[in-house]
Amino acid sequence: MNNEFKNQEADARGDGYLPGLAIDAVIFGFHDNQLKVLLLAYKNTGLFALPGGFIRDYEDVNEAARRVLLDRTGLTNIFLDQFYVFGDRSRHDAAPLKAIMAARGVMPPENHWLLKRFVSVGYYALVDFTKAIPTPDSISDSCDWYALDDLPVLMQDHQLIIQKALETLRINLDQKLIGFNLLTEDFTMGELQNLYETILNKKLIRAAFQRKMLSLGILERIAKKFTGGAHKAPYVYRFILEK
Amino acid sequence: MNNEFKNQEADARGDGYLPGLAIDAVIFGFHDNQLKVLLLAYKNTGLFALPGGFIRDYEDVNEAARRVLLDRTGLTNIFLDQFYVFGDRSRHDAAPLKAIMAARGVMPPENHWLLKRFVSVGYYALVDFTKAIPTPDSISDSCDWYALDDLPVLMQDHQLIIQKALETLRINLDQKLIGFNLLTEDFTMGELQNLYETILNKKLIRAAFQRKMLSLGILERIAKKFTGGAHKAPYVYRFILEK
């Protein structure tokens, strides 16, 4: 058996990776009242997808998630949180994987590991999309931000994965706010309310929002913002970093 | 090759199961100001563990979690929620699996699938432990409730899994309250506060607790509890089932 054939067999078996387990990352981008999500377009396939990949046998799963995001998008230092395991049998769909491999000139055997059923661990993050500039990897034509209300058709169950990530983000927004590092160091209550309104996709009542945010005990009031007209200047706040 | 040997090979490969993926269930039990957790003791091993198992290749992962819980504990109709994927490489420890198989007279080959690295999907639930009566399966000596502050030494990273489940329960208690079905249909604010205090393991201020619970919009006030002395009777509440 020559080496090339041995390597093909090892590739087909998925040697070096955990079998049947994938990672998909939902990176939400916020800026200036807009919420977007990061998607890849696979070369010569017309397939759009979340940045995702597989776990090497020497990696922790959380570590693999950060490495996969870096490999696929060039993004680093992003605080990724697990949010759900997508494990329905019905998500198994080998066709897009075959198309992606075919576009690279690979004709996989039917028992190739990538064509089998995968369970995917979903991770999510929320970043400022003007500060997170993605770079497509060698098998993607593009890696770009898309408005949530104007997504292309996505492969497999990636639309569902985004929906579940968005629900999780909305439920956990209070708790995750500090870690996500989305606002400038000092911000006004109005800026914070804009962030909430955009992510929750609804208008909030100003007084109730302010009362709720102050009751969370995560904000400290710094000073009035200097605008020239002191009596109209809003207070600026900052997150209390130690709990 | 005779059939028995074929079956042994298929067993060793883990045919019929998803490779490398397990389920562990943290079932918290609450009653009368006590919080407990459900543990199995494996026969003739001295090993204590969370109820757990593996995913059949025709099962959804969430479906497998319910079936595993039923197989291992006899409990059914329990609302299981995913809470975390335990995927660190360091959790790989084949020794307890070898001991469990040895206690059943099985000497597995070194490449047996159960001795390889597993990633485990953690599920949790909160039930009334007086209503959930567990039954040990054929490979366990017992399946019982243990007080959280008096746990036996647990195999692998099961102590850590319980800790993470407890953190999740504490963070999500408000949101999960209705589904968990822990109180009688009608309950007093004091009974609800006891539940919170036990799970959070701290005393809460009565007025602040009441204000917070009422602000969640999940309670409806039914009537005063009949105690004979009407002016001292507490109100009784019930969860609003439609949101």
C-alpha cells in the first residue's frame, strides 16, 4: 500500500479527529443599531454556512471552538460560549459535504467520515462588527457579515442554529453584557438601551429600562457627558468589572 | 468467524451507537427545604456515578437522554434540559469503565470503544424527590438521592458536572420555575421563597423576594389560604401557564 493511498484511507476514516462531532459558531455582530451574523460562502458550490469545523483528538472541545473560528474566519480573542447541542438524526445531510469536497476535486468514498451523521456543539458570541474584520479561509470565497433579516439560504440546519443562538442571546443578555465588550468603555443609558432594543428587536420604555439596568448592579455611574450644555448632558456609565 | 466472536467485535467497535459521545444526567430533587441529587452505585466496584449512557444511531440526542434516564433509573416524564458539553481531553479516564466491565466478567480489548475518549452532553432536571422513586438497573446496586453537601466520591468528572449543573440551575431558576413543577398547584409566597433559599443556599429578604417574583409576571394570586384566622392567612399563588 503506497503512502498516498494510506493517507487517503486515514483521511476517509477521519484519523486525528473526534468522530461524529462538529462545532458551529454563531458570531453576532452589533454596531450602531444593527445586528448581523457572520457567514462563509464555500467556493464553487453556492453554499452558505456558519463557520464550523471539527475537533482534533488532542484538543479540548472549547479550545477546538476557538481554533476552528480562527481557522475559518481569522478572528481571535472572541469570547465563545456554548449554547446548545444539535443532535437530531434528521440534521444528517451528506449532500452539501459532497458538494464542498467535489468543488475541491475530491470524490469521497461513501463511508467517508464527513458523510456520516454529526452532532454539532453550537457556540455563540457577540462582537462589534466594525472591530472584527473576518478573512475567508482557502475553501471559502467570502466570510462576511449579513443582516439577520436578510440571510441567504443556509446549508443543513444552520438557519435553526442561528435562531436558537438568537433566543439564547436574548434570554442571557443581562448576564452576558459585560463579557461581550460591545460598547465603548463609557456609555450613556441611551446607548445601552439601543443595544437592547436592537438585539431584542423591540422598543423598550426608557424609565423601566433604566430602573432595570440599575437594579442589576453591573453599572457604575461615572459623570455627566460633556456636551457644552451641562443641564442636558446624560450621565455616562461603565461596567463594574469585579462582581 | 462464529457469531459470538462477531458479536464481541461489534460490541467492541460500539456498533449501533454514536462513537465518543455520552450523556450524563444531573437530576436534582427538592422537597421540604432539602436539595438532593440522584446517583447510581455500580455493582461490585465501589463506584458512584451520575445516571448516564450512550446514543443509539437511530436516536436524536435529546431523545436518547430521556431513554438513558429511563433505562438507568426507571424515571420517566422528567423535563430534561441540556446545560453543558463536557469535552476536555483531561476527562478521559478508562479505569472506571474497565472496573465496571470487569465486575460483569468482561475483559475488554484495549481498543474497545468504551475505553476511548468521550465527550458528554450534560442534562439536568429538578423534580420533587418524594414523587420520583428511582429503580436501579441491572448493573447498579442502588439508585438513590444524596444530599448535595454529603456526596460520595464520584467517578471521572461527575462532581464537576454536578457543580456546573447547580450553577446553571441557580442562574436559570426564574425561567425554569414553571416547567419544573416542584410546588403544589397552589402555594404561598413563603413556600416559593423556601424553594429559592434552598436552591440558592442563602437567605433572601422577604419583601425584596416578593417584589421580584411578582415583577416576573409568572404568578397569579388566587385567594387567601383558609387557616381559620382570616386576617393572618397568606395569599396563595399559582403559575400562569400561558405566557
